[in-house]
Amino acid sequence: MTPRKNQLSRAIVLALLAGGVTACGGVRDRADVQYVEEPASNLYNRAADALDRGRYQRALTMFEEVERQHPYSSWARRAMLMEAYTHYQAQQYDDSIENAQRFISLHPGNESAPYAYYLIAICHFERIMDVGRDQGTTERALAALNDVVRRYPDSPYARDARLKLDMVYDQLAGKEMAIGRFYLTRDQQLAAINRFRNVIENENFQRTTHVPEALHRLVESYLSVGMTEEAQRMAAILGYNFPGSEWYQRTYALLTQEGVAPVAVEEAERRGWLRRTFGRVL
């Protein structure tokens, strides 16, 4: 089981198995099970045991039986969300989303509703293969993750959602950088500048790992088109925010090579260049 699956397993235990609900051992390995009327707890625990063993279809069938036999019980509500989680474990993300949405529509005020929203977001997040090519999936993941943060800002789910948002935004910023670098190889400086500026001006990208390089590439691009003062401004912002970075060292070397003097912090502040800064000082 991956660390992410472990994390979700812990979350589902906290959300659904509180109060001493544990899986019972001793379930016989039978392909066909004859269901008879029995206590909800027995059915639920047998389903949980099948889930722990990775027997997802068996677990789903048993969780569904909890709902069928005991539709108005608290066990049925738990089973409904566990069906969504089981589909997630089986990488059946559409089915997982559908079950989680059904839970939310029927029990919007339930204490496990935050987890249902989180599970929907994670299903979208898991399906992101390439943020640059798969824009629709990326947008749905961002919307769902932001929804978790907006609805439950102080919850553990929101904390994890923020981390995943940062991961997605970092990949999106990386895609912008790749396109900008491509334009540089084609000597299309203005097109490259637009991409690099988006990385430093988009508030979702300003804390990503790509900001120092974006500032350096802007220095490089501005110098190549003769916009020396803009190059000095970007260099000053880079030096102010990331003074010890490799990218500032490369920028300083480039300015020296081109015979352009770096602007001191005091002068940059006097010119108003540092009133709007980027990266870690935001």
C-alpha cells in the first residue's frame, strides 16, 4: 500500500470506525455467499475484513448488503461512504466519486461529510497524469481541493488539500517554464517573457519552486532585447527574495558579463521596485 493509501486508510478509520467498530477475523474464503438477515454490525465488520484483505468486490457487495438490510441505521451511512472508499482503493475513481456525492446529497450535515468531499478531491487528484495536457482533470482537481479548503479550513483534510494544491500549482508553473524555455530556444523573447512573467505574477505560482528561475530567465530575456532597466529590476527582486540561490548567482554573473551593474537594495527600494515582491516574502 502506498503512503497516500496509508494516509487515506488512517483518515477513513478516524472518520468511520470510531467507537469500537473493528473488523472481525475468520471470514471464510468463499466465492459465493448466501446472505441472510443478520445484524448490521456483523455484515459491516465482514465487509471491513474483506476490504483489509484487498478483496474489493466482496467488500462492496457486503457494504451494499448493509444498506439493503438496514437502510435507516447508522451502519448504512457508514457503509455508504465505505463503498466510496473501497472504489477508491480499487482505482475505480468515477464510482468512488459517485458514491461520495450520494453520501453528501443524503447526509450533508453528517460528521463524515468533510471526508466525502476530500475523497472526491483525491479521486480527481489521482487521475492527473500531465497537468499540461490534461487540463480538464487538473481543473476539476483544483476545484475539488479548493472546495475542501473553503468548506473545512481547519480540518486535517484541508491541510492535506493545501499540500496537494501546492503540488498541482508547482506542476502548472513548471509547464509555463518549459514553454518559456522553448520560446527562448526559438529566439522568441517576448513570448518567453509572457510565460515567465505569469509564473511570478500569478498568485498561485508565486510560492512555487520555479520563481527563482523565472526571475533569472526574465533578466536573461530583457537583456537580450535591450531592456536593461527591466533586467536590473528583476535581478533586484531575485536578489531580495532569494539572495543565496543558484539562480541569483547566475544572474549576477550574467549582469557582470554584460557590463550591467546590479542595483543595490536601497536604490531598488527608492525606485519602488520592491514594493511588490515575490516568493518567500509574500
